[in-house]
Amino acid sequence: MKVTLERTELLKSLTHVHRVVERRNTIPILSNVMLQAEGGDLKLKATDLDLEVTETISAMVEVPGSTTVPAHMIYEIVRKLPDGSQVVLETSGDESTMEIRAGRSRFSLQILPVTDFPDVTAGEFTHAFKTTAGNFRHLTDCTQFAISTEETRYYLNGIFMHTVDSDGKLRFRAVATDGHRLAQAELDAPEGSEGMPGIIVPRKCVGEIQKLMDEPEAEVLVEISETKIRFTIGSVVLTSKLIDGSFPDYGRVIPKNNDKELLVDRDAFKAAVDRVSTIASERGRAVKLSLSEGKLVLTVTNPDSGTATEELAVEYNAEEMEIGFNSKYLLDIAAQLETDSALFRLADSGSPTLIQEGGDTSSLYVLMPMRV
């Protein structure tokens, strides 16, 4: 194999694919990226057996062929080569090493046979639809922070995506929860998503997709089966296994009859929570919200260091109440809100609170209270 290509193009592609490769691997081939030169293209592929990323870029192919080289090593080499240089990739005659040349730089890397490289993409996809990167990013950005990191409840380690009938319209919905908070976002269901199975997209896949969807107007092809999901964005194809499990009936934890409404300026609220939580301990991140007509008082008490309070003018006309929340969770939700105001729908100090963007119902958040 012998190919020549632009350093910039190769680096961009390696950036996309090498991230999938785990730093520590018990299976040597999984530390490698596969390079396949054919026609006028170089195809790169990397996998961790759950996730696979491939990208095809233009290259000058003198001798077609394929090989695998250490992913993080080739990425670091190409990253450090001079900008604008032409990179030559050439395997040795005995297929034991690959040489990387650019200007006066020479590197020789050990290679492993392509025949050992696993293929994750086998199987049929039953549903396919197209959307924009901006739309899909909106769904994942709004919900990703609520994904559980608790491995015992593995079915919460991802975002649940499915279609629902809402007021006679089909909507595509994403939900994530860790048992303390829940995030839900939705948009009009794209054509082709009707009847798709409810799927749980793993956390690692969500993170990689967000990095690939950096151009909001770019078209994304999403293909779904019972066990896998595949995204095609330009020349990049990402395939992931889905989490095999049943997502809980999240509808039961979304409060329907919370009658106390609090409308607060999002930025002022976020800044106030951030300030008072400065003295909170790592273990007890509780911030107390004391509500009375037109006024909200935030209080944090830490027996080891002191107390902090801040008062905000708000729109609130219901009976006085006190409720406590984890300050980090409040800040996480406030960071997702895109409108200038945040609407809290409360019941009492022991019941879940519903948080929405003022005037927008396409996303919602549920937060469990804390004792304060």
C-alpha cells in the first residue's frame, strides 16, 4: 500500500476515528485504526466492538491495499507534522511495518493484519430517516447531562429515543434520567421514523455524535434496527450497538398537577445559585428555596464553613413554601434552558418539581427535592 494525501485532511479524519479507540486494550487489534486505499480514496475505520467509526477521504493511491496501525500513535504523529505538508503512507514489502513520511520526517510503525480487524456493521436496518445536525444536537444537548453513570442500572446509561403521539402529531422524543432528575426534549418526527422501536443510545455514542455534528445545517441520515443505530454525516459513518434493556415508564414521574408557578429570570437565577453554592460541601450540595409573593430567597448552610443567602425578585403568587434541591442539578438544568426565563411548577417540599423554558414546551425537566 502506498498513498499520498494532505496532512490537514488526514488529521481531520483521524480526529474523528481515533477517539473511539480505548487507551487500554486487552485485544491488540482494537488499539489500531484500519487504513484501506482503493481507487482515489483512503478509508479509515476504528472500533471498540460497541462503536465503529469510518470515514472516507480523497487520496492519491499509487499502490492499493490495506493495513492497521496504532490509532493514537498515528494521530499524534500526524498532529505534530508541519501544517500544509504532504503525507506519504507506505507499507514495507514484508507487510510488517508502515512508513509515514512528510518533508524530512520519517516514522516507522508496527502493523497488524487486516484479517484480524472486527466488523461491527453487519445486519439490516429496519427504519431510516433524515434530519439536520442542529435538530439532533438539540435533543442530545438537552438530555445528555441526565444520563445515569450507575453501571448497575445499565438501562439508564443512555438516551431513550422513540416516537410518541402528542395532540394528534407524531413527535420524536429523547429522554434521560438518573433517578434524581429527568430531562425530556422532542421535535416533529422526521419522515421514516414512524413505527420505529424505542431505543436506548449509549452515553459514549451520544458523546461521539455530538462532536461530529458541528455544522447545524448538515444533513444526518439515521438508520435504526432492534440492536444497532447508524449515523451518516457527510463522509463519516458511525455505527453503535444499542443498550439491550427496557427503559422505565418515565411518564409516571412527570408531575401533572403541580399548581404553584414560579417564573424567574434564568441568568439571574443561575448566577445566584452558583454564588450561594460556593460554600456548600461536596457531600451536601443542598440549596434551600424559600418562596413568598414576588420573592425567592436562596440559602445554603454548611456546618463547617457558614451560610450564604441571596434574594431574587420573581413572579410567584401562591402560598409560601420551602423546598431544597441539589445545587449542581439546578445549575445543570439552568444551563440547558435557552429562553430568558425559567418556569418552575411546584407541588410541595417533598414532591418532584417540573421545570420548563418560559413559553416553550418542547423540552422539560423534572427534579427530585432534597431535605434541607
